[in-house]
Amino acid sequence: MKILCETQIFNRQTNSNKPKTAKATVAIGFHPTTKQDNKSTLELIHFTPQNRNGVRYKISDNIENMFTKFINDGKATISFKTPPENLMIKCDPIQLKSFLQTLKLGLQGKSSMNLKSNLAAATAIPVKSQPITKIVVTKRAEYPLKGFPRSLKQLTVNGIGLHKVTFEICSLTNLTTLKLNDNSISKIPNEFGRLRLIELDLSNNALGEDTNFRWLIGKELKKTLCELDLSNNKLDYFPIELIKLENVVTLKLSHNSIKKVPFGIRGMKNLRYLHLSTNKLESLPSSIDEVKLELLDVWENNFQPICEKTVEGRLNVTNSPQSLWLMAANAVSNFRLPISSRTLPWILVDLICESPKCFCGRLCYGEPVWERAIEATLDNIKQLVFSRDRLIYADIVVCSAACAAKKAIF
């Protein structure tokens, strides 16, 4: 009888503290001693990838102890007298129990079908090759010419001057972690949105040279992505597609040239860590406080003082009637109705997600943005990293003169 298992060998004389675990085959049976007398001895043979011929252990009068306390967990240890070694076995509990029962019968001199195998011809159980799930490429010569295995779950390709994301990478549907940092990527195809990534690192590339970020809102990617790094990509604006990534927890946009953050960032309900250090921000949108951030890093930006021009232009606010589609969008927003392109026109969905809101909660579309009108309210942000020599002011939009008066803007 033989079983496929994981084993460790502990030599009691050398007192090895860190026995190595190996995929192994352990077999038990009779090994012929002499052809003339037709005699054989009961032996156990231990096959490993390092020793394909196997190590033989005599069974009769050679077992010092057997430890089976954790046999229900699929673990047991056989302690031999010669050599003074402990063979620790881990495998399926049912197979292990059967194996030890066969060993017990052999020690008692009883016959068993499992003991009739001839160990002279015994070989290791072939181990199926495990699918490749992780590849790291740090040199151009390491990039596989025949493509990547479809079983990949983690792929890292960094520092090799990669210029584009190939269709082959877009076809790796099992990927959950993709790191393409420190390359020269300037464009990503829309097919990239098919991937079910959880973590995506595109830092230190050249994505700012392209204005197409539609791949971010691909059918699968926008549902699964939790961590996104677009740091140091020569971005001079905040891609509006980012606000539709409702499940993103960590967003890194440091070391770019971003000047404004859109009001629609309030839609990123799961966002907890936002990195915007070393950009060109002059202010923040008033909606930033609606996102319950654990960390907001806006260190080394260009925050400006309150804008006097806004004060002079406050009387431009009017009470003109709203259009029907804007009233519909406000109704959906106010009553917190489900927002889906299946039930609402896509233009209405975009309006609700992207338009700024007045202090009263009403959506404002087409109203002027008052830059740096008030001091930013950051009460819901647990940790704020910023330069203390400058206050942070917020951009606002108001729907009427009455709302402006309530905030003492007039």
C-alpha cells in the first residue's frame, strides 16, 4: 500500500530544529531478502522528489513509537529505532488511518491485501504538476515568449520598459493582482476592463499622455478593483472614470500634476485611503467630506488662500426654474432610489454621479463653481496629511441665493 502525502524527517541524534516539508510517497509492503529461501521482510519506503529511489526502513522490531493524537487532522508520526528518525506524515485522514491500520496488521504478523505489494518494484506516485499562479518578471529576458499560463493569479512585470498592455494580458481571466509599475505604458486597451483584478499597480508609467480611461469602468474591473495605484503617471487631471469605482478602498495618485478633484468623488463610498501628495491642487471639493476617509494625504500641494473674485461674483446666483431631467435626477437623489443604467437613462446616471451638490442636497448642473469660497470641512477624515503653513479651502456650488445666505456667503 502507498499514499501520497507531505512528510518531514526529524533526526533525533542531530536534533535538526527545522525539518523541511516535502511532497512524498510512503509505501509499505514486503521486500524479498533471498531468492533461495523465498523470504521477505516488512519494510516502509519513503520517496521524495530529491530521492526518487526512496529510503527504506525496516518495520519489525524497529518502531519505537507511533504518535496518532492528531490522526483526525490527517497527521501522524512514526518513530524508528534505526536510523533514529521520526517520520512525520500529513495527508487525507481516511488514507492515513488505512495506512496505519495496514502497518499495525503487519506488526502483528497478520495478512492483508494491502501488504501483498512487492516493494522491490515500488515507485513513487506521480505528482500532478501544480498550475502556475504567480510570475515575477524584472528583466526583459524573463518575459515569456510563449505567453503567460492561463492559471496566473498574480503577475508582476516591472522595470523592463514595457510600452503597452498586450491583449494576451487582457485574456488572463484568473488574475487578481497585476503589477506593471516602472514601465513606459502610455495606453491601455478597453479589453483590460474584462479582468477581475483586486489590486492594480500602474505607478511610474506614462498614462497621462492618453485621455482614454474607459478601461477603468469595464464590466468586471469596476466591480472587483479594491486597490489602484496611478502614482507618477504625468496626469494633469483626475480621470472622471475613477469616481465610478465604487469598491475601491485605496487610491494612489501621488506625484502627478492634478489641479482639481471632481465633486463626484462623493460616490466612492468604499474609499478609505486617498493619496494625492505632490500634485498641484489649489483647493478641494466640498464633497470630499462625504467620503469617510481613514487617510487623506495632500502633502506638497499648491493650496491657495480664499478667492476674493468669488466674493465679488456672488450676486450672479439666480432662482431660474430647473429643467425636467434635472428635477428627475434630484428626485432620484433625494429619495435615494437605486441608481442603475438598467432602470435609468445613462445620461441621468452620469448626471447624478458627477454633478456637484448644493449644501441643501440638491444637484446643481451648469451652476458656476465658486473656487476656494469657504474653509474645507474635513470632519469625517480620521488622518489628514498636509502642510500646516496653509489652510485648505473648498470649492462649492449653490443652487440659490437662499442657500448661499444660509452659509453666510452673501
